[in-house]
Amino acid sequence: MTLLNPELEHGFVKLLEKHQNIIHKVCRLYTNSYDAHNDLFQEITIQLWKAYPKFRGEAKFSTWMYRVALNTAITLYRKSKRRVPTQDFEGVAFKMKAESYDDTEDQRVKGLYKAIHQLNDIEKALIFLYLEDKDHKEISETLGISEVNSRVKMNRIKTKLRNILNS
Amino acid sequence: MDELDLLKKDWKAQSENRTLSAKDIYPMLHRKSSSIVKILFYISIAELVFWILINTIPFFSSQAYKNKLDRIYENDMIFMSITYLSYVIILFFIYLLFKAYKAISVTDSAKQLMQNILKTRRIIKYYVLFNLVIAGVSIIIALCCSIANDPETAALFNSFSPKETSIAIGIAVSFTAVFILIIWLFYRLIYGILLKRLNRNYKALEDMEA
């Protein structure tokens, strides 16, 4: 049904194009290679598109996207043998290349990524939402935990991250 | 300024350098998902079809075999009731699975999503368990009926000494048990691999609330 609605498709693609950085960031947190990044990006896009007809605009598109992207990364995603045609990711504008996966970032962000990669999936989600300036209400709603526990856990993860970064 | 706040600034400043164009995104919408929900869905369909086929095998066998079955299980209401009961229960499971899949929504909270997927997986588990129990009971009843009604089997058992009879029954029961156990382990393995990450993450979320 959604497949036959070019207007809906066009609107969705425009929004996705605008907010795609959110997905790229999630992909970088949860994958370790160029191929896996593309594969997860593809899966998140499919999940967003499938859920889009129910998106009523009462939530901000980006807010809604955080939830779907994280849910896909934490719960639904399974490494697939699907080959994502590389031309999708080799547009002129898409500068990230396999060999320079990390080189475009400065040292500190690199260090941060390295530290975050040592956290578990749920901790990554928490710290990601923190780095994206989400408040504890939104974090707790996205993950389905209480606000108090979100705060407590966040403080622990921050300490853990500082320790990793300083070690 | 806190070190993490500095990092937050860096975090926000990064990643402007990679963008897909609308032209790149369009074809992505029409590719197939490989999510665990989809795989779970295919497995549940396969389970339904597999056990329904197992139940209907006698209908497709040769007439001679059917006649033999009729002779052995003459006037036997037990098998009929088991068959009808299993159809009712299979329909019930189809309804439960349908409801469970409808409930899975990627826009729920992470915890709710995981709970709904695990619930679906539990329904499939009970369905398999139910079929294994039915299979076990059927094999045992079939054995009893054969001994009672099939002249060949009856003659064979009559030639056994009491000790041999108990050994034969023991072997039959063990084979049934091993067969059921192997199928059960097979399912555990499939779901274990498929849902390993989900289970781990669900536990991490649960631990947070502890």
C-alpha cells in the first residue's frame, strides 16, 4: 500500500535525507566495519519506512527516528548476508570510505568512539541519547526504563567512560 | 567544563561529511528486511506447516495402508479426538501468533519491543512443545493399538517372553524419547542463536531496573 504512494515515499525520502546523520551515528556505534555500517543503515531505513505510515507527526520526525533506529540496532538487527549495492554509498557526497572509516574524525572523537565501543548495547544507547542532548524523560521513554534508573545508570556509564578515556 | 561535555561538543561537530542523496535512498526502501522478527515469522510459518503436514500424512498414504490403519485403530475414538483437538489447538495458535506479531512495533520502547518479541517466541515454543507431546502420546497409543489389534505385531509380541516384551517396550519408549529430545534441542539451538543478542540486551535492561 505504502509502496504505491509516491507522495508518501517522496516525503519520507526528503525527511530521511535531512536527518540521516542520526542513523549514521547509530550505525557507527553498533558496527565495526564499513559493510556492517551499510547493512545496518539499510535495515534501519527499511524499518523506518515500514513504520512511516503510522507516523502522524505528533512526534518530531527526528525523535521518532531515534527510537526506531535504536530499536533496530539493539533488537531487530541481525547481520545479514545481504550485499548492499555499494553504489548506494559511493555517491560523490558520501565521503566515507572503507579505508578511511576512522580517519575523518579528530583524535578525541576517535577516542570517544573507542571508549563507547567497550560498552554494552544498552549502555551505548544511553550514552548516545545523552550525547544527542536528550533529557532523562525521553531517554527513559525510548528505552522503557524508569527516569530514576536512567539517571543512576547514566552517571555510572559516564564514570565508566571517563575511566576508559583516562586509562 | 566537564570532559564529557567537551566530548559532546566534538560529537556534535562531527559527521557532516557523509550524506546520502535522495536518489541513493529510494532503492533502499524496497529492499528486503533481514530483521529477527521476519526470521521468527518465517520459522513460525514453517512450524505450522510442518506439523500440519505431519498430521495429514495418513490422508495421503496408499489405500492399502489406510485399510490397515482402519483395521488396527477400528472404533478407536482416541485418535479421532486427538486429531480434532490438535486442529482446534493449531487454529488457536495461529490466532495467538497473529495477535503477537501484530503487537510487535518498532516504535515501542526498547523494552516493550523486546517483551513482545519474546512473547511471540514463547508462543512458538508452546506450539512446538504441544506438538511434541501429541507426537509422543500418539506413538505410545499407536504401539498399544498395534499390539492389541494388528495380527502381525500381536504375533510378534506373543512370541516374546515377558522379559523380551518389556525390553521391546523399553526400546520403543526410549526411541520416542530420544526422537522428541533431538527435535527439542534443535529448536533450542535455532532460537538460542537467533535470539542470543536480544536475550542479552533484555537482561541488561532488566538489570537496570533491579
